Amino acid sequence: MTSLLTAVEKNIQIQKSPLFEQIPSPDWSPFKLAPRGEHAPGPRSMESKEGVIDRLRAVAFAELQAREAFFWAAEYFKGQAPDACLTAWKGLGHAEDKHYGWLIKRLEELNGNLQERPVSDQLWISLRTCQAADEFAHKMAGAEERGRRAGERFVEGMKKFDPLSAEIFRKIAEEEVEHIRLAAKYFPDSAHGETRPSR
């Protein structure tokens, strides 16, 4: 409960920041964005085609935001982060792009519409407010750990109804483990806390 309250408090602080409305965003088309600061609608049943599409769409957009954030951080934090870390972030940006491709391909196979329901760019906004390399690393690791746990729930929830989509989520969750460990590898003594995969 404490961690949840801390996350909510940080989210409120971000939205009150004068930088919140000024943070530029990449061109997110063809996704349909929810108004900045608002949540996207919740997904439909996981045991329905519509619910699977909702999760593919949401996770694809999360992967897209992570890709852009990794590429941004690799440039913005030059001089703050070790060169090896910057190189690793670029590599992870390409890995997120690979995941994005898997999800979009599956969406197309299911005739999913990216614009049917809005998505939120809160992940991008949250990461772009980071002013230190270690803050970015641990915030990203926390986001990836939450995404990994969600992916594992998706696998269990849809593997009978849609095993192909379940397998995509399984592969992504598996690869996220190494992404999460990077924060502890390069910033083990960070005041922003250590994030490790919960397994």
C-alpha cells in the first residue's frame, strides 16, 4: 500500500509541475491519445477478442513510449551516465521497438483498430521529467517491472482463449527481466532506490 501511495503522490507532483504541460511529445500517430493527465479507459474482458486487442494496443503504446524514452535518455544524460549505460539504453530502445513490432503485427492479424480507444502517454511524461540519470534508470526499471508482472497475468488470463497473443506477452515479459536489472547494475547506490525483478 505504501508503494502505491508513493506512486500516486509522485504522479500528482508531476501533474502540478510547470513542466508537465510543456514536455514535448513525439508524433504518436496513429494512436489516439487521452487528454494529458487523464487515464485511458480500462480494458475489456481478457477472455474476449476485444479485451485481447485492448491489451495489445496498450502494451504496444507502452513499448513505443519506452523506446522513445530510452533514445532520449541516451542523449540527454551524456556525461551523467557511464558510456556503457548509454549504449545499453540505445540497445534497449531497439529491443522495445522489436516488441512493438510483435504487438502491432498481432493487432493487424486480429484486425485491431489502434484508434478505437484512447491510450495515455503518462509513462513518457513521467520519464521525461527525470533530471538525473539514476532517477531515469530506476523509474524506467519500476515501469518495466510493473509491465512484466502485467504481462505474466495476461499470459495466464488469455492462454486458452488466444495462445498466440499469450506467447507474445510471455516472450516480452521474459526479456524485460534483463532490462530491469540494468538500473541496479549501473546505479547500485542510487538514492532513488534499487529495482529488481520480483523473481
